[in-house]
Amino acid sequence: MATLTAILIFILGIVAASFSNQLSDEFKAWTPRILRRLVTRAVRRRPECQRHRFAEEWAAHVDEVPGEIGKICVAVGFHWAAYRMRRTLGGPARTAEPKQITARGFSVSPPSQAFGVAKTVYMDFPRPRKLSPRTGRPVPRCY
């Protein structure tokens, strides 16, 4: 019985080793695509005028890092860095889009609604600029 158990463990070890080899080969084959997507998503968090520069810099930096796991860690770090830069710089530049506010927000009386008074008010104004905590001046959206 001990011999049979030893043979089964040996066969199971060989199957597990070949499976892990296949799994690592698959991971290596998919790594470039995963890296491209991570860097692209990180670059999309930057303002439009900075995207080209960051895409080139970050892609070159990922290529210089040795190892597959290290490259993925760096790409995830870029994603986190882009998120933090976006929050500190006030987010990407956006055009002023009309904002829709319903009449309920202004507490319009029901009789005026029944007579067909407009239920929607459009306000066209840009969002407020974020101020720098260090200088107190507005942070540029793109530089």
C-alpha cells in the first residue's frame, strides 16, 4: 500500500509540475497585453495634452524593468500614480457642459408644474478650479 501511495504521489508531482510550467508559459505570453492595457488605462487618467508624453515615458520605463512580475508591479504603480496625480492636480480638463437641475430641487409648487412651467433649468457654468494647498493659487489643468 505504501508503494502504491508513493507512485501516485510521484505521478501527481509530475502532472503538477507540467501544469505549472504551462501556466507560467501562458502568463509570459499574456504579459505584454496586460502591460499595454495597464499603461493605457493609467495614461487615460492624465489630461489630454500630457497623454502622449506619459504614454512614451511609461512604456519605455516598463520595458526597462527586468522580469514579468516586476513589469506588472511597475504598471500597477503607474496606474496608482496617475490616480494620485489626477486627484492632486484637480482632474482632467473638461469642457463646461450644461447641468440639469429638476424643478423639485427649487421646490416649485405643484400648480405651477400642472400649468406646464418648465421642469428643467439648464445652468451653463464651468466647475470650480481646485486650489493648490501649497500656494493657494488655482492649479493649472494642463501644462
